[in-house]
Amino acid sequence: MLYLPFTRGMRSAQSVLRRVTINSGTLAFYRAETVRACAGAYENEHFWGRPMQMNDDSMLTFYALLRGDTVHQPSAIVFTLVPERLRHYLGQQLRWMRGTTVRHLWWLRYMPMGGVVFWGTVTEYLHMFLAYALPLIVLLDDGLRQQWESLALAMLQIGLAINYVMALRVFTVRRSDESGAYLFLLYLLSPLAAVWRFLLLRPLYLYAMLTCRRIARWGTRQEVEVALAVRPA
């Protein structure tokens, strides 16, 4: 499965401001007093009258943000299992996106209005709106359409360059089952991840936002999406 560590890069940037919004659930540490303080509320979270049993990592990070700082340690590395089938992958992404939508609402309601988390959330939604609104406006306006071709080419080149710079992180971790040729091929194909996000994950995110009330079920508690391959000794 193609994976590029863009999320880790974002967390590293947020960590400079000590405002990481979601600590990865695969490897995260919290102060004991923070966990004790949210006991009772954490496991009984509700949204729109329904039990919220997903995005546990973002909820604990949310409580930590309310009490102090949250940071990311880039040298802490853990390998996780991933969905093996497209249906499981889409279900995982949809569940995460619905949970993130709910968490965005919590950030807008409870985070300080002058803080990084609040305005980061506003900026993210503004970016999403412009990503769809601007191309539509250009298509409907003949004058803008003629100017858009040269501008779009320049933006594509800049985006491609930024993508390849960010993708250099694939070389920072070397696994025994990954050859140098495989990592180089993964690096060359990294723009496909951006295309995948734009064509599939962004529309899926819009659908998740509109259906965020369907949150009563955590998929992996009823149906395992991954399998652990056991190698012979």
C-alpha cells in the first residue's frame, strides 16, 4: 500500500508551536493526571445524541490541549498494520474523516479563538472550499479560463516540486523488507498520492462531513480489517 509520511511532517510543524492536534494512536504518551481528569467523559462521549466511539487518539489529544502542550517526537517510530482490501481502506478513511469532522467542531467550540488550533481549523476548511470553488469559477468565466492555463501550469510545477521535497522522508526509515529500488520507485510515484487524495479522498471527505452523525460504530471492533502475517521461524 502506498504510504507517504505527510502527516508526520504536519505534526512536526505543529509541534514547533506545541499544538499537535492529533497524536498518533499507534504510539502516544499522556500524563497520568490528564487521563485521570478525563476519565468518565472520555469513554462516554456523545455527538448529536449518539455515542462517539471512534478517534480515541484525537479525543485524548484534545483533552491534553485543554490542559497544556502537545508535541511530536519525530524519532519515535512504530510500524502499523494497514487494510489489505480497498473496501476496508475506504471504510477506515470514512470512519477517520467522520471522527475528524466531529473533532473539528470541538476545536472550533472549545479552543481559544486566538489560538493556532482554532485558526488552523478555519484555514483547513477555507482551503477545502477554495480548492473546489476556484476551478469552478474559472470554468464558468471565459476571460479567466484563458489566463488559467498558464497559471495552472505554474501551480502544477510548484506543487510537484513541493511534493517531491516532502516525499524525501520516505528515505529516512529503512526496513529490512524494503530494497533501495523499492524506496526510489515509491519516491518517483509520490505525485500519485496527491492525485489520489484530490480525486478520491477529498470527495470522500465531503461525504463524511455530510454524514458525520453515523458514528455509533467503530469498524475494527466488529470486523478486523487487517491480518498479521506470521513468518516461519
